[in-house]
Amino acid sequence: MAGKIFLEKKYFQYHRFEFIENDPISVPHRFSGKEDIEIAGFFSSVLAWGSRKISIQNSLKLMIMMDHAPHDFILHHKLSELKPFKKFVHRTFNGVDAVFFIQSLKNIYLRHNGMEDVFTNAFSNTDDAAIPISTFRKVFFSLPHQKRTEKHLPDPLTGSAAKRMNLFLRWMIRNDDAGIDFGIWKKIAPSKLICPLDVHSAANARRWGLLTRNQNDWKAAKELTDQLKKIDAADPVRFDYALFGEGVNKSQ
């Protein structure tokens, strides 16, 4: 199994501010307000699949459609202002999904005091990150919606690795000295996070002896995180930089 010295070396190799430019996290980095960062980060993480370049372009497109003020738009938009969103497409995320996401976020900010409170309250009762993610998902889909939209927020309690939601939580909760992850949610410990698992990070995790499970599911993400906790119990998901960065670098 990869040891502490090796993983630390890979972490510092890829944990750099230059990382931001070609990563979906670049989109929320365009904002300074807490809620704007949250909303931009949420959409960017949800759209973080397929080509990274196109994911970033489409996330930025949504921010432009929200007049570069996502929180204000979410709270105060008129129904007529949702019409352009009905034509939005990113892979299988379409206009129906975009409009519902906006309406659901409005409900969460007005009736649940925002995304941070939903997650903070759920995390306060458990160390199992699957439960807060699933809890948020229930709140998110509490409004009437088309069944198809649910696939864009997978449920870890049904086995999904929930990679994009784990990525979003890493951005919001982890604080670091490089200024990459935001760390704006102060009441949730980074030790409770689960490492985002995709084909790149999973391949390296297996190659480095950190993962034995063959499926890229929640059990695999949990197994990987447990191994990383042996090296850094307080902040295990920081090694996502090593795993993902090395994977992307090797694939290019």
C-alpha cells in the first residue's frame, strides 16, 4: 500500500492554486459572497462530468443566465425569467432539471435557511456522510418534480458513490492554505468527508493498494477514505488531489 511519504509527495505535486484554472472549482472561485459560492459550487459539481472544459463552460453559462448573482437570482427571479433555462442542456441534465434545481434551491434558502444548515444539522447526528447526503436529497426533492431529475443527485444509501456531492462537500468544508477548497462551512469536520471517487481516482487507488473493491460505489469510496484516514485522520480527502491529479495527468 502507498505510504505516507509517497502520498504526501503526490499531494503537494497536485495541490496547487494553478489547479483551479482547468477545474470546475474555478466557477465558484469567481464569487466572493458565501451563498453565491455555495450555489455556483453546487451547480458546478452537479455538472462535473464528461469533458471538464465543457462542464466549466456550461456552469459559467448558468451563472451568466443568473446575471452573475446566483443567490439573488435564486431568491428573487420571476417565473418569466426561467424561460431561457428551459433550453439549457449539459449531457442528460436539461432544461427541466435546471428549472427544478433553481426552484428547489429557492425553497431550501427560504424555508431551510440554506444548504449549509441542512447539511450541518444532518452531520451533527452522525459520522456517516451517506446520511446527510441522503437527507439533503430528500429535502431537495420535497417539491413536485419529474422522476428523471433525481438521477442528478444520486443517493449513497442505495449504493451510489455520490462523487459529485462528495466533491461539493469537499469544496465547502475543507479549508487549506493553498486557497483551493473554500472551507466556508465551519461546523462540519473535514474528518467526516468521503473521498470523491471517479474512474481516475479509483484506478490510482487500486494501483497504489488503497482500494480492493472492484465496483466504484459508496462502499469503495468508504474503503478508500478509511485507508486515507490511517495517514491523515483529520483531513483524509485532501489526498483526492493526489489520486485525481495523477489520474488525469496519466490519461492525457
